[in-house]
Amino acid sequence: MKIRIDIPHHPYDIQIEKGCLAQAGQWLRELWQPQKVVIVTDNHVASLYAEKVKLSLEDAGFQVAVFDFLEGGRKKEFDHCSESL
């Protein structure tokens, strides 16, 4: 199932289906050429889903880094991510 989110200036779709995380690499490759990408999430979500998404992206040719932050801790700020690169 695809749900359209109509936010002014930046509408997007949410895909909901069994096994969709394993398809993330294919979907992203339809939008971009393989390149360096970063998954930014909290440690709880990372423990459930990050590895599956990372493997899918790598299988599609992307170079992937995962930054997971403590749930409820420091905000997932771009500046903090860039410091780690």
C-alpha cells in the first residue's frame, strides 16, 4: 500500500508492505546512482531495522554508514553526524 503525504513544497510517499525494507536499495537506485548514504536513527529502531536496510542498500551498490543515537538522548542533528564523518 502506498500513502501519499501532501506537505507543501515536499510531498512524499510512504510504502507499507511486507518485506519492503529489503527492497529499499532497489527503490533508492531508481532515484539516485549508487553513492555514499547515511542511515540516521535511534538505537531502538536501529536494533530492529538498520541492518536489513543497510544490506539492501549495499546490495544495490550504495556505500552505507549507520549512525544510531540513544533513544531519547541527544537529538539526531546533522552537525553531530558530520562530526563523525
